[in-house]
Amino acid sequence: MGGHRAGGGPDRLDRRLPGALPAADGGHRAGAHPPGAVEGRRDRRPRGSRGSPPGPPVSPVAAPPVALGALLPVLIVLAAALAVLLLDLLPARRGKGHLAVVALAGVVGALLASVTAWGGAGRAFRDMVVLDNYALFVHVVVAYAAALVLLVSVDYLRREGAESGEYYALVLLSASGMLLLTSANDLIVVFLAIELMSLSLYVLSGLFKRRHQAGEASMKYFLLGVFASVFLLYGIALVYGATGSTNFDRIAAAAATRPDDPLLVLGLALLMVGFGFKIASVPFHMWAPDVYEGAPTSITAFIATGSKAAVFAALMRLLVAGLRGFQADASALLWGLAAVTMTLGNVVAIAQSNVKRMLAYSSIAHVGYMLMGLVVGGPTGAAAVLFYLLAYTFTTAGTFAVVALCERAGVEAVEVRDYAGLARRHPALALALSLFLLSLVGIPPLAGFVAKFYLFGAAVRAGYVGLAVVAVLNSAIAAYYYLRVIVAMYMQEPDGAPARLTPSFAGGLALVIALVGIVLLGVMPAPFADLAQAAVAPLLR
């Protein structure tokens, strides 16, 4: 029963595995395959086995050179995120304050790395990532936004009872995505960076499980964010199909030879839709008010500043550096988009009684102002947008910092009436909030005035006088709802329990940094404007 019938053994193996050989003695039993068949199978043996002729030499796979210096700010922030997660595993007797210190150290390290790299140029992954002055300028903006969010979060999380290492790690992961996005010179890197940034923000928006609004805001933000990502992916696919590349430089070269390619035009249109969702421009703004209202205020500040700055920087690199011809052809479309965005944002903000919703529509209006820079184009428009991003980030982050630090009867003070009489109880806080709001209006000598002066002036010099007039009228409209909060603080009596403020050293430091920023940018704008001009030079080569 256990015997082998004729033709078994090695020949059975030979039938099952064509590359197998008979026994080592070389003999053929009864039922074995003819010599020719065996020889044929021997010819199909893998190269390199005994008796086979040597094949041609196989060259090793050439890996692309990796210059990690171009990724140093991103790597520093990622290392800090990993350190926070590891430290969070250790038992802590005095809260989670040390995690905020580690996270802040990572952001400051990335800021210092960006400042010291100014004037240099680094590239990585076959020009997919570029660390030039343009990226470094926006790195500073993003790092400031992240640092202020971390400082404000110390008080905010303690009051909400939601201190956790995951919070700080997610803020750092989102910041790393923003930093990478500003350096992206390839559509694939743009998409990956946006997803790294956005996925962290989706979770952070709904991290406070006790608040029903937070979960609703997170879900809405996630669904519409995925919708925008689909548009981005389709746009990337069509652009690749039309140009054969996802690199900005190669796309620019291909677009210059066939600017009217319908596949390329459709792909760029889909990319604009995706970017429009991310920056909350009209008509892709519907997610912003609900998300700003429902998300934790510290995270709302991050979405309104760092996220917007990074996405706008990537959009401007694509249009100004890679697709100048497309930008010129689309100037009429961008003109209308800018006018509608700023007008709708300001008009709807008038009807808001919730400060966070009001600031959401205000941020939509400011996107309209920044789109003016894309209409103008060239070095003047791009530099004006960079300066505006810097001033807007300092001002808006400071405004949200005040909102995050205020509470009324144990609840966050987010209604306009909650700030009634604040000047009598907290004059320093009321003064800080007033300065931030006046800067958003564009009152001299604050940062907002100089930023609008540069931007509106660039539009006039480029011949877009009508758009500049629309922007000035919108600034007048915005003054109404900003001044309404100031009037409540100084001229109205509180209704019920007054708002109170119990900031720690971290919260006070955040306010001081923001105040110094808006005053310095307003009183001494020339050095920062020169830096913005130097930053856009790499885009125009």
C-alpha cells in the first residue's frame, strides 16, 4: 500500500512543477518523460542554476537621492509628535502640562530651522519637495499659528477636562502636513500633505465627546473634506493624463505648449474646486460656519489660520509658478470669485449673533481679499498675498485666543451678549480683543490696515480698480459687525452671570505675542514686506 507505482517519485514532481528535475542519478525509470520533454523543462529553469548559461548583468535599482535637509522642519514636528505619544504612556501626577511643553518645543524647533534656512534652497525626492524662501516664509506663518494654538490649549483643555496626549500629537501631525504642503512641488505631495493635515483636523474637531456640536462639526467637516479630496484626485488624474507628469515644473512646460488642451483645462478646473473647498471660498464655503461653531475654539483657530495659509500657499505656487498662462486666462473668473466671496462673507456675518460663526463668515470674506492677489498675479500680487496671510494669521489667531480664554457661568462665551461689560471687569482683555477686531476691519496703524493697503494698491496698479472699490466697500460693511462686539464690551451691561477670565501664563503669553505681532506689522511693515518680496522670487524664475 505504501509502495510507489511506476513513473512515480521524481517524475510526479516533474509533472506538478515544470521546473523540477529527476533524481540526482540522472536515470529515467519506466514511465518517465522522453528526454526531449525533460530537456525542454530544463531550458525553462530559472537563470543562475547550475549548468545554465550566465544571463546579462542586472543593474541595481537606483533609488532617488533623499536630501533630508529639505524636510527638516517637517521631521522636527513629527519627532515631537512621536515624543508626545511616548511620554503620554508614562504615568503623570500633575496633569499633562509637560506634553504641551514638548509639543511647543517641536514647533519652535521647526520655526528656528525655517528661519536659519532662509536664503538657501533645498530639494528632495526628485524635486517633489522644495524648501525655498517661499516655503520658509509660510513655514513661519504656520509655526506661529501652531504655537499659539498650543499655548491657548493649555487653559482651554484644562477647563474642558480634556487634557490628553492625543490632542497635542494630532495638532503636531496636522502642522507637519501644513509644513509639507507649503513645500510641495508635485500634485501627489500636495494631496498627501492635505490629507495628513485634514485627517488630523477631522479628529480634533470632534475630540470633545461631551459636546454634541463637536461631533456634528467633525462629521460635516469629514464628509465635505472627503468630497473635496475626490475633486482633487480627479483633477490630478486628468492633469497627469494631459501632461504626463504631476510635477509643477513639468506641468508648466507641457501647459505652455498646449494651453487649450480640454483635458488639462478640465483637470485644473477640478483642482480649483478642491482647493476652493479647503480655503472655504464661495460657493464651496458651506462647511465653514458649522465647523467653526462646533469645533473646539483652539482648533477653530488652527483651521482658520494655519490650514488656510498652507492651502493658499500651495494654490499660489501652482498658479503663479506653474500655470501663469492659465492664471492670466482665468483672471476674469477669479475676479468674480473674489468679489462674490468677500461680499457674501461680510453680508451674512452681519446677521450672526454667535461670535464664532461671525468669525467664520469673516474668514470667508478674507479669502475673497486674498483671491485679489491671484487676480493681480505677478510678484506684486503674490507678495501682497503673503503679507496679508501673515497679518491675517496674527490677527485671527489672537481673536480666537480671546474667545477660547473667556467663559461665562462655566460655559464658553461665544455669543455677542456674553461680552457685554467686559471692559469694566477685564480692561486688558477688552483692549486686546478690540485691537484684534480693529485690525480685521483695517484701521491704522494695525497690521490689517497695512495688509489691505498693499493688496488693494496692487489691484489698482494692475488696472483692477473696480475690484479694489468692491473690496473697500466690503471693508466698510465688515466694520459694522466687528464694532458691534466692541460696543457690547464698552457700552452695554452684562445680562446675568458676567464673563470671567482665568488665563495661565501660557494664555497670557499667546495674547502678548499676537498683540506685538499686529502692532509691529502695522508700525514697521517695510522689513516684512521686503521679506515677502524676497519669498516670491523663486516662484517667478
